[in-house]
Amino acid sequence: MVDSDGISILQKVMTVTLMRADLYDSPAYAGVHLQLPAHQSEMQDALERARITENQPYKTVECCNSQGEYLEFIPENSSLAELNFLAQRISGMKDHEKLIFNNFVAAEKNPTDMKKLINITYNLKECQIIGGIGNDKDLGKFYVENDMVDELRDVPDEVLKYLDYEKIGLSCREAEKGGFIGDSYVINNAAEFHEVYDGVHLPEQPVDEDYVFKLLIYHGDSYPEGEDACTCLKLPAAADDIACVLKERNIPSLDGCVVYKNESTIPRLSGVFSEYEDIDKIRLLADRISELKDRGMMAKYKTVLEFMDCTDIDLALDLTQNLGCFDFHPEMSSPGDYGKLALQKISGLKPDDTALKLLRFEWYGRAMMEQDGVDATEYGLILRNEKELALEYSRPSKGIGQQML
């Protein structure tokens, strides 16, 4: 199955926990769970929620399969890019290939690194799987009955019942370097191990989405029968690119176009636009968000959207221009963190002062968070400061002025 990007929609096969290295031992910090395989935007959002910035050390721990079982063969602190690529490879496998892969991994005597795991996925074609055989005795009997043991082909049938099938199966399995996975027997017939991945450059990387909004739009008075009757428009996009998309579907212009479905790489804004949303406003919002991305402000913008409970395009537009009206602390995870900051502000104590190391700030921090209107989000702590919001599209909420919106 393929989505409108031309990217295969793969089943999630793995969940990894991402943790910032310097916050690993912090009791208030739990990291972020991410299901793989994932699009680049999903991985970036997970890194932001885990407070992991570019070139900052982080840990990948507690890697589990879709049933929640710990995957012991995954090395700790593997790179997220390698884990995601491995998950893509596994997700595209058929059931028998997954059995073969598991057997291949289990047969490894030494701890397996990510380079080896990824290369194993390219060495499964010459593997053979025989179902209904889960032990040496069954294997030995199967081989004898199918004349697969040269030394026993001429043995009379009345003698076969005296054979030690378990010993025969064990001998065959060791010679073939086969193994059992559940009730199946797996053999690797490959003459050599092919290394497709060099440990540096991941092969076959799919083209990932590069958009803020992906709209399915339709033009005309009649409601479309399904997504196939709609046109996919990714934003931001240059005017010429939009014109080309419309020309391919014989649509004169965006005037008269209606939004059938909308997605966003920003979780808070995905699927929130109404059917008759102003597409020009969506274009403007996409352009502004793209600018924030270039300035490294995406984590703060996502946090502000959450803090303001924003699902309205007018407010979303205004917030792109008003991030300075909010104080964002991505390094903080708990009331204790904020309590320490609040005490520093009123006391003038330096960060390395002994008092700050000995005092417990949890209760004080809770009180100060409530007093200051601080909200704890997955991206960090955030609060409104004293700067006034400049509203161009939205209006102040009822009973709340611009100063405190």
C-alpha cells in the first residue's frame, strides 16, 4: 500500500524509547516512545519532545516489538536513523521472511551491531523454511522419509523404526547450520554473506515528505466520491508549483476549491481545518511555519500551540508572529526544575550555589508554577510573559485581554 507521497505505508513493528543523555537519571524525565518505521517529521517531533537538539547526545533504550516484547538483539544507543531503516526493512517482510530473519539473528554467537542486523535483511533470499518441524526428532524423521539422508536411502522400511531420529536431525541441523523458530526449521543456503550497508551510508532511503500541510482538494459543486477524485496539494509551495499541480487536473485556480482532507507534520494542526477553510490562509500559515523551522523555532511553536489549545487557523497564524510573548524552557521537566529557577530569580543565587544543590524545590516549584501560570508539556515548560500579543487575524478570548491571552 502506498500513500499520496509515493511512500509505502508500512506497519509499525518496533517501539523505541528516546532519552536525552544528560537527563537520563532525572526522575521527572521519562523520554519519548516512538513507533517505527516513522516519517522524518515524526522522528523530528519525537526528538523535540525528548528535548534532543542537533548533535546532542541521546540514548535509545527499551526497544520492543509490536507485542511489547523486549528486542534483546537491538544494541543499546543505536542511531535512530539505523533503527528506523531496520524497522522499514522488517515491516516490508512477509511472515516467513520474518521467521528467517529471527533465526538468522538468533544464530549469531557474538553481539550483533546495527550494520550486521541491516545486512542480514539483505541475505534472506537463499534461506529455506520448512513448517511443522520444531525439534531435532521431527527434523530427522522428515529427512529420512523424504530420502534426504544419503546414507539411509537403501535402509529397508522395517528397519526405519529403529533409527534414532533425534540424533539424525541433530547431525543434519549442525551440518546445515539450521535452527528452529517456533514450529519451523530454517536453513541458510547462501554461499557468502552480502554486505549492502557499509555502516555509514544507509541504502535505499525513501523520499520523505517535505511539507507542513498536505491537502486533498476538489473543485466543483459535487462532493467527490473518494480521495481518488481529489488533488493532492503540499504546502508550502511556490506559485509556479501550485499552478502545475492544478493544470494537471484541469483546475483553473484555487478559487472555488474545497478542502476534502488535510494533514500536517505538526500534530496539533493535523486534520483540524474545516471543509471550507480559506486555502490562501493555509498557504500563508505554511510559509510562516517553514520560516520558523529554518530559525529552529519549531519546538517552541508546537509548545505554544499546545499551551493555547490552538486548533484555529487565525490564532495559529497570529502565534507564528508572537512567540516572544511566551517563555519556553525545554530543559525543564518538573516543578522542581522551575522552583530552582524561580528561587534564582528572586534570590540572585548562582546556579552552582550550594543552597541550590541541597534544597528540595518540588513543592515550591508547584506553587510558583500555579502562580505564574506555567504549563508542563512534552516539549518542556512554558508560560505567558508580560509582552503584549499583536493580533492580526484572531480576537482576544472573551473576558481575556491581549495582555493575558
